[in-house]
Amino acid sequence: MRVLVVGGGGREHALCWALKRDAPDAEVFAAPGNPGTAQLGTNLAIPATATTDLVAGAHHHKIDFTVVGPEGPLAAGLADALRSAAMPVFGPNRSAARIESSKAFAKQLMQRAGIPTAASRTFTALEPALAFIGKHAEPLVVKASGLAAGKGAVVCARRAEASRVARAMLADGAFGEAGREIVIEDFLKGEELSVLALTDGERVLLLPAAQDHKRLGEGDTGPNTGGMGAYCPVTIANPGLLERVRRAVLGPVLRELAAQGAPFQGVLYAGLMLAADGTLTVLEFNCRFGDPEAQALLPVLPGLTKHLADIAGGAWRPEETTLRGTRAAVATVLTAAGYPDKPELGGPIIVPRDLEAGTLVFHAGTLRDPDGTLRVHGGRVLTVTGLGDTVAEAARRSSDACELISFQGKTYRRDIGWREIREARAGAARG
Ligand code: AMP
Ligand code: GLY
């Protein structure tokens, strides 16, 4: 089997790693990949956005199926192009990827399908947006409708701040085209959950829920980022809750997409808010694996990539409807100093060879010099996944390894999984 993974982040390294785990004889290609994927297969010097070149590359290398990691290429129509060339691909067509690439579209879809989501309105003109903000309760949330690498949602404590953000997006082009349309919505309180499911558009296979830590600082403080760490399993996401997500969210949204002529095939990611009273609300959808959720989920789901291949090939008949992880996993992202605004690049990285068993290091923003030196090449540099019998044990392993890896300006959160660990301690104390 010859597989192409499109993308070059930690998620794509984890995908390549999982493919080799599940099918050791598989030949893995990554485009463009990174120094981590280079250790598992062949990197092709094709950017993830170069649709035509990717199709030609897949053809040239006789790829049996392609997995598209990031949202950008999906939104640009890479899956459509591969399908048109009769090449199996795991990932939605452009029309279905709009569930992520346009928050305005996702909101409309949810309203039509009766899926619970924060009350919102969409604007392309500044004056009506400011008028709406003027009458809105505080806090409130302003979001760029288009793709913004996880940084386009701004939680505003005050209306004045919301007005500034709306102006920056609509009038000053702060997020480029992505911010020319904005969604303004109610602020929701609760605990966030990432529920991911594999689907061929009809059948749904739920993965264990994960929890992402989007804020830069420990204790969930500071600005939103692409993700500073993730863990699984999440105890509050019990089987009953996951079934509610299937029934009230995933089923209806897949049917609505199909009804609109945009059936979704790939991994559908629901970002949810669970309120203290048990109410479940959708914050967003993504049309791909989360990063860093993938670096926590893939290691504890042996056999997962067979599902990806079968879905891509159109021959998927899963026996189960839910997958359970074999262990707990905590994925901590090591970032460069200055991330997310202005990461400092270029410093050498040392990853010790003898990290403890049960530790996985996935590359993202790294570059290998011709002399073999590994260097910082992006804001999110590495993801370090610790495995364990409990989230606490997995977190300890991840943190220990993060401590041992060195590069100038290394920054990370030492509290990934803190809610779960606190709850487990409280549970143990209650007996
Ligand atoms: P999104 O890109 O829509 O997932 O938003 C990114 C992050 O912003 C989410 O993971 C939440 O932490 C926060 N967020 C987004 N929408 C809301 C909301 N309506 N209420 C509270 N927090 C939100
Ligand atoms: N970790 C959040 C995302 O991938 O969008």
C-alpha cells in the first residue's frame, strides 16, 4: 500500500506514524512533510496548497490513497481534484469543507438542521455590526467567518473591545479575506469538548472525546492559539453524552449537508460546549482531525488507519459505532518564544534519544539542516505525547519529556489535562 499524507504539521507526523503502526509494509509519502515524517517515509517537496502538483505527485508515485491533514487544501478543493482523477482520498470535497471554511455557512446549516448553537448574526458591513454590538449583552464573541488558523475567534469581555475587533476584521483587513465576513455570537459558559467521528456521509464511527487547550497560558489564560495541548479520554464525555452528540449533532448535520448536495466524507470534528446543567452546544465544526487532538487520539487507536483507507476506497462497513482508546494520552505542544504572534525561529533543537518508553515526539515547526542539525522553523515546534494508564500518568510522561527536550525559548503548558486530573483526584478523595 502506498499512502500520501498531505500537510506538514504534528497531526500529519502522527498520521504517518499511525499508518506505519497499522501497516508496517505501507510506503508512506508526505507533502510537504517535515523532519519527523522523513524518518517514516518520503517527503515530496510539494506545498499542501499546490492542488495540481499534488494530484500529479499522487499519480506519479502510484498512491493508493491520500489523507488530507489540514483544512486549507480541503477548502481549496484538493479532495475534489483527486476524486475527479479517480484517486481515493480521505477528506471532504470543497462544498462540504465549507462547514469549517465558512462559519457563516456552518451557522446557517445548524439553524436549518435544528442543531443547538449560540445565537448569532453574520455581517459583512461594519455599521450594522457595530449597531448590533451596541445592543448585545457582555461578554460576546466576534469571529472571522473564514479560515484563521484557530486564531479568528475573539472572546470580548466588553462591547468596546468587540467593536474594535469587528472594525479590525471588517474595515482594516486584520484577517484578510477570512475577516471580510464576521459572526457575532453569545458567549457560552462551560467545559469544551472535541468530539471527532469518521464518516462516509452516512455511517458514523465516534472516536473517544478529547479536550483541547486553546489558550496560550496555564490555567487557560491568555489569547487563543491553534492549540497548546490535548488529552483523552475525557471522563465527562461518557457513552450517554457521546450518543447525544451522535443523535443531536452529527446525524442531523450530515443529513443536512447531503440534502444540500454536499455529502461529507472524512473526519468531522464537533467543537462543543457542555454547560453545568448538561446543555450541549456546538461552537464550531472542523472538517479534519484536530491538531493537537490527533497526536493524542491516533496513538491510542490501533487499527484506525484501516478505517481511513476503507472510507477513501468507498468500501467501509465498520462493525462498531464507537471506538475506545487503549490507553490515556496527553499531547503537549512545545512552542517557540513569541508564539502565536511572532515566533522566534532558527535555534537548534536537541531531542534526547533515550526518552522514557510511552513517549512519542511529533514534529511540526522543525527543519533539518544539511549537517543534520534540527532547527526551530515554526510557532508550534513539536508535540510530545505521553501515554499511560491514567491521564495523570500520561501527563507526567509528557511533561518529563518536554523538560528534557531543549531549544532556546522553549515554551509549553505544564497543565495539559488539568481538569481531568483534578476530577480524578476529587473522585479518589470521595472514595
Ligand atoms: P472556534 O474557532 O469557533 O472554535 O472558537 C475558538 C475558541 O474560542 C473556542 O474553542 C472557545 O474556547 C472560544 N469560543 C468560541 N465561541 C465561543 C462562544 N460562543 N462562547 C464562549 N467561548 C467561545
Ligand atoms: N485543536 C483545534 C483545531 O485543530 O482546530
